[in-house]
Amino acid sequence: MKNISFCFIVLFLKFNPILFCQTYYNPRENINITLTVKEPYKPVNYAEIGRNFNNALNAETARREALKNYYDQIYFETKNSIISGTYLTNDNSINNKILLLQSASIEHLDVLNRLLKNGMKQPSEYESQIRSTYSNYINTNQLFLNVSRYQYNKLNELSNEILKAQFNDRFRETLNSISEFSFNPYGVDFKLTGLIYPSSNSNKLYDFITSSTENSLEIYKSNWNEIISKKEKDEKFRSELIERSKNEKRVFFELRSNYLNKINEEQKNKYLKSELVVFKKRLKKSANKFDKKAFNLFVDKKNNQINMNYFNYLNNSGVGNAFNYFFEYGYLTIVEFFKLNSN
């Protein structure tokens, strides 16, 4: 068994390539170590590495510049195509709306270009929306040409000059109600002033103009007046409510101050603790949850009462109307004050 082990060791030493590559030091011998270089020394070519890097950098810079020029080119060419490709009519009312549409499309192109350059718009998205802006403009411009044809045919149908004048009045009032166009990735919207129509998409613009001119102008006008009237009533009610609320708070604050000034210390502590209980109950019922940090500032935990010093500081410092803020989120109403006072 020992002979077999010895044979394996001899074979391993004889045929192991790693061992043949090593030099072993014998301390009984003097060794003169010299370095033999079989191949010429090859230094690192930093200049070549630098050139390669600069070439790659220049190539990337050139690529970016080419893309910038490309995106600018489609932007400018689209603007020029919109201006040069616009069709006008022989009616100034229609032409005014076409030019309003043109101005909105160019403004939208400007916004897209700024967003791209500020890194807020992806290039693929930018290019797609530039193209869609152009096509949406052309389609809406064509729609106004259809409106012009409608006007022409309708006037030819009417033989009576009075009916023609009435038609033109309704037609122009309808067109004049179109106050704004806005472009988006999905199409063009129009905004009306003085009239209300169920849709704001330009696909329904022709239907709006024809229906209003034919027989619906008064209906659209009535819808607008109803909405304006409701807004005015709501605003008046809101103003009155705010003023009434201010008066209520002012009265309460005076009542509270007068009451606290005329009672003794024991009665005051009892009242202030009861006041805090009511305040917390109202707070829990409030739809708008009071900020926890703000709540802690308004509460004097040491004395277990509302911290009126902080309240007065905020109210007088200009930081904010603490009185309104405090009252809105759970302070006492006049009715609750007298209930508390009577206890």
C-alpha cells in the first residue's frame, strides 16, 4: 500500500505542469537571479486610448446634434406648413376662427418643442404629437371650409333678404361665441362664451355651428344664462355665509373674553377644561381631520385647556387667520358656548 502511494506521488510530481513552471529555492546554494525579457517591452498607448475616447465622444456629440437638428427641423417645417397650408374663405367671421385655430396650433407646437428641450417630453412622444397637431389642424381647417359651404348653400336657398339677414345674424353670433381652441394628443377642443353646447371636441364643431344657426341658438344661450345665474347666486350665498361666519366668530370671541374676565380662577379652570372636551368632540366629528402637530400646539397639556396664547400669537402675527382656522376645525359655536356656560 505504501508503494502504491509513493508511485502516485512520483507520477504527480512528474506530470504536473504547474510544478515545472516554478523555481524552488535551495538555501544551500547561491542563486543569481536575473530578469530575462523574451519579448520587447510594450508600453500602454495612452494617446491611442485618448484618441479612441475622443472619437467616440465626438461621434456621440454629432449624433445628439443631428437629432437636435432633426427635431428642430420637423418643428419648423410643421409650423411653416400650417401657415402656408392654411385655407381661408371669403367670410371674415369664419376667417377669424381659422386664424384663432392657427395661432393655437403654433402655440401648441412651441410648447412641445420647449418640453422636449427641457427633458420633459420623450423624443418619440414629441415626434408623434407634432404630427398629430398638424393633422388635427388640417382636419379642423377643412371643417371650417365645410362651414363656409354650408353658409353659401343656405344663403342660396333663402330668397327673402330678411331671412338671409336673420340667418347671417345667427351664424355670426354662433361663430363669435367660439372664444378659444386648445390642442391635445387626442384632438382639438373648442371653448364657448355666451353659449353652452354638450361637447367641446372639434369633431362636433360643425354640428354645433349648424344646429345653433338653424334653430338652437336661443337654447344654447339660455343654458349659458342659467349657469351664469347659478354661479352668481352661489357666489353671493358663499359671500354671505363667510360674512355671517365672521360675525359669529367675532361675537363669540367677545362673549368668551368677557365671560372669562368676570369669573374667578376656579370657575375659569373648570370652564377651560370643559371647553377642551367640547373642542375634542367636535374635532372627531369634523370631515377635515385636524393636523396632529397643529392640534398639539393649540392644546395646553400642562393645564389641560386650549392654549390661547398660541392662538392669539398666530392671529396677531400675520402668519394666518388662526381664529378662522381654529373655528373651522372644531372650535365652539355661540350656541355651544352658552350651553357650556350654563353648566
